[in-house]
Amino acid sequence: MPDPLRVLFLGAGDAESVEAELRRGGYEPSIVCIDGKGDLPAALDTNPDIAICDSVSGDCGALEALRAIQERALDLPLIVVSGKIKDSDVLAALAAGAADHLT
């Protein structure tokens, strides 16, 4: 039986691909997608298990999402996914507290 997983997906990226990968990994994801900073506080109130963020997503990229998570002192891992991103941007996100980065 798959493990339930509440996912907050930030960005205009391909949430369907992320969902498919999570299902292949043995999870039953329930995904809430947002595309802007204004939607982030309410989305964080849903108590997700994990946040997955497109490296640059509208007005709420990985660094903005990390700041919001840290301001609330949430124990919420954030994984940054990207197609093309500069190494310096990856390092900045990891230094700011991102749990991981996937290309």
C-alpha cells in the first residue's frame, strides 16, 4: 500500500511529472499547486509533508519559499527542481536551507 504524502508544489513547472515519480517511489501524493507568493501562506497552512519548488517560479522562487518556511519555523523540507540553473543559484538555495536539488 502506498504511503500518503502531502506535497506543496510551487511553480508553473510540471507537477504531473513530479507526481508520477513520487508514485513510482511508493507514495500516494496529494498535491497542492501554487504559482505565486500570495498563495504561499494559505498553502503552508495545509501542513504539507514536503515542498517542491521550481527554481524560478513566478514571483515565488526557491529562496522566497525558504524564507516563508523559516519565518514560520516549519519543519518542512524543500526540494528545488530545475531544468537549467546556474551552479551559483543552486548553491544559494542549498545554503539558504533547501533539502536538495534535482535537475
